[in-house]
Amino acid sequence: DARMRAEASPEARRDVEASAIAPFMYHHRGTLAYLGRAAAADFGDGRALRGSNLAAKYLWRSVYWSQQVSLRTRLLLAMDWLKELLFGRDISKF
């Protein structure tokens, strides 16, 4: 156990302290809002971007796509977006 070794010698204590995980640091990278037929992006440093329907749609999708972790999720997204392109949006649930 690392704790027992750290209590046993000062060298082991330094090794355990050096291997500790660094504290979490949050860095805001901006905000993206997709509102129906338009999107706006605020990058937090005074820069902003506003887009039309098509630009907003693909800006939002590219950010959303890049945040997916697994290949499975990316494939499911691609299939959903292809289904929407071919058949339109499903509004039967509203």
C-alpha cells in the first residue's frame, strides 16, 4: 500500500506526493447556441460569430460531432443526420 510506504520513509512520501493527480483547471472555450434557423457563437474574448440557417446548422453539427467520444456514437449521429436529410424531421411527437 502506498500510504504505508509513505509513512515509512520520507523518500517514499515524496514519491507518493509527486505522483498525485494535478487539480482540475477549467478553461472556457466559448458558447454556441443553435436557435432554429440561426446560430450564434461567443468565444469569450470579445469575438462573436452569427450565422444563417445552413452555416448555423453545420457549425453546430461540427462542434457536436467533435465532442463525441466513441466511433459508435459518431456512426449513430451520421445515420440520424442522413435519415433527416432523406426523410425530413420527425415532428409527429409534438
